[in-house]
Amino acid sequence: MSASSSGGSRGSSWWGNAWVEALEALSLDPARLARGHTYAGEGNVGAISVTPGRIITYVRGSRPRPYRTEIRLRTLSDEDWDRFLAVAAADPSHMAALLDKDMPHSLVDSAAEVGVDLLPAPGDLVPSCSCPDRGHPCKHAAALCYETARLLDADPFVLLLMRGRAERDVLDDLARRNAAHSAREKPAPPPFPGVPATTALTPRTLPPLPGPLPAPPHPGHASGAYPGTRGAPDPLSLDLLVTDAAARAHTLLTTGTDPIATLTPWQDAVRLAAAQPGSGLTAATRKLYAALASANDRSPTDLARAVAAWQQGGLTGLSVLETPWDPPAGPFDRARPALQAADLPRLRPHRNRLTDAARGIQLRLGHDDRWYPYESDPGTDDWWPTGPPDEDPVGALTSLLDA
């Protein structure tokens, strides 16, 4: 995609362009569109979850914690789907185009003639975001729209899923309609002559079973809509668990080892929560954090702090958060003179930590000989991991003071 001077963007497909045009018609502020396009281009948009009527992701902005961003789109009724599928099945070229990841103009035009609008019109997109920006849309929602246009360029079935039907459901329905149409046009075949039962049951030597198929190069990813059943996990939590199970199964299949077999239940809970982007402000994330924390006799705040440590340095980062230790002579002893030589604040040593409680800053030395920055409200003992670790204590402290 390329941005215009007004902040717009064009996809490589005409249906991707139609999506962006609906976004631009929605916006009252071209500057927010331009900022949203920049966010999308810089990789600030996380993994996108598409379910019928909703597109959800987390977008990193100017604050450390990303915002939950959502775009809603009206789904088609059962009657609308029946008319659309009838139009698609009436022309074999339509199904061939869909299987080729193409959305032909003729299919969209024919659907519109029977009252079914697949592509969004101005005003159809309804954005929402957990950020304080009251723009319509805000720059985070605009970034999500631009990334969604890229998904639509690659696969028009994403649009059909937004409208309410998964790819497999659409193709199965089209196949049934084509089969029924062919059966009406072709004469019935002559009766099959049949085989005597004694012949069919004669013992035979079966060929050996084929060898196992080669492992795919990458783990699969779940697609389609998850049912919203009362009391069941929410769709985002289900997507997280399914994706994680697929990644573990792929690693076990290709390497023969389970990548998380050595983790404790608490470490595995932190890993799972860290795989779900978010700040804990949404209902789905709160439910996930509460379930994982309760299963380990911890609070959601404990889990949120541990997730920040995991995102900072993985299993080593979590160890730095939870386990003080006494480092041998070497990097720890050289840190304080190096900080003083750089004219940085004096930090009080204790075990593997250098602390200035009055300023609310702290460095912790990990077993990997890297320095992990921490922050707390001045005068309190509520330390949170912040920023990436650094092999140089001067660099770690400078990034902490500049944050």
C-alpha cells in the first residue's frame, strides 16, 4: 500500500481499495488517517482477529501499553447469504475466481442487483478504541483499517468472514449447489452391476500403509468464527489457546521435544498471557488474566507484572523479577564506577540490584550479564520492568532516564 498526501492508502486489489474508500469517507480528520497509515507501516498493529461482524487487534501508540482497537461491520442475514450464494453458484467462473483468491466485479455487481452489498459503503464501518482520542476514527482504528485492506488484498474470503460466513462454509455451500445443479442437468447413470458378497469378502493382502506426511514448514493458524456460547471462553481466548497448541504440536513434530515441558505452571501461565497483546483493560483480557492468575494462586496484578518481565527478557526476565541473587565479582562491581564516570545518579547496591528509591529507578543484573531497567513511583516499593535489557549499565540507565 502507498499513502497519498491526505493520509489515504490504496490496496493492490479493487476490493481492498473499496475498503479504504469506506474508511476515508468515515474520517473527519485527514491527519488522523495519515498518522494511522504511519502506524500501520511501522508495524504497530498486532495480530488481527477476524470474526463475523468484528475485526479486533491491539495497536501500539505513544504509551507503553497497546490499545484494544475494533472495527464493526454489519453481517449478512441468512436470506442475504442465500441470495448471494445462488448468484455465485449460477456462474462457474465465480467459484473458480473465489478459489483463486479473487473477487470478480461481476459477482459483486450481480449480488448488489439482488440486494446484497458485500463491500462496505460510507458509514458501514463502526470503529472503537480504548485510547483517549475521540477522533472518528482515531489513528489506531485507521491503522487497523489499513492493515485490514492488506489482508483483503491477499484473501477476499476475509471479507466474507466479516460478513458472517467462514471460507469453508461458503465453499461447501457452493459445492452442494453446483452438485444439485449438475444433477438436474445430467441424466441418471445406469445401475452399477454390483459385486457378489463372496467376492468382496475374499481375504486379500493389503499393501503397507504409506509413510507419514512431511511436517509443514510452519504451524497452522485457526480461522473461522468461534461460537459465543454462554459460559464458554471468549473467541480471543480460544484463538490464543488454539494457536499456542498448534505451535507446540509443530515443534514437537519437527524436533521431538516440547518447548515448554520444563516450565512450571506459573511460568507457562505467564508465557500464555504474554502471547496475548493487551494491557488488561478489556473484558477478554481481564477474563484471561483472572483465570490464569487464579489457577496459580496469584493476583491479576502479579500476572501483569510477570508478563511485563517476560516481554522484557523471556524466562530470564521473569527470573530477574522474582529471584534476587548475589552476583560474583565482575560486571556488578564495575557498574557503579561506570555510572559515576558517566555523571549518572548514584544507585545503592543490594544483592543484584542498584536502586535510587527517591527517583523510582532501578537496575537489576540478570544471570545473562545484562542489566534490566525497572521503575517505581518515587518513594514506593512497587517495581515494574520497563524497557529492554542492556549489556551496558550506562545504556540501560540512560534509556530509563530518557523514557
